Amino acid sequence: MSARTETSQTTEQTDPSAFPEAASHYFQIQTVADPSALSRVMELFAQRSLLPVEVSCKHVCHADGDDLHIHIAINDLCPNIAANLAARMRNIVPVTRVVLEPAEG
């Protein structure tokens, strides 16, 4: 049995000029009111050196429990990368809902 030493690294380009279809996107995220939820979501952008143009977070209290509503707008992002970010957000434990929409121009 031979050990495979080749490592496969996938690096996602974030240079807007590399993607002619790069566009603005808007993420709407709902999470359980957990102190780490916002930082976990934002970490996904930081890992790719992406800086959103707008981030807002609101603590919403209701009879069933507390939620966080996070809204993130980002420009010059390839749709494939946006979809990948949304999918990764859905895997974060306190996240209950993610909606990804192209931003209105």
C-alpha cells in the first residue's frame, strides 16, 4: 500500500477581474441567538479575504425564542463563490436559514 503524498488545495479566486460575471449579492441569514453566530458567519468572508460593503445584525425576541437576523451585502463576487458561501453558512450549527439573492442594481 503506498501513501499518497500529493495534497490537493482548492483556492478560490476572489479577484473580481477574474470573473466577468462577478456581481453584487445579498445574504439574509437567520440564526438562533448565539453569541458566536455572527463571528462564525463573518469568518467565512475573512477566510477568503472578502470585505462586505454592508453588514447588519438584529436581535429579535419572540415567544418561541430569540433569533439573530444578519444581512450582508457584498460586491464583485462570482455567483459560484456566493453559492458556496451560502452552503457553508447552512452548515454552521446556530444557522437556521440562509437566503442568497443578487443585489438590486
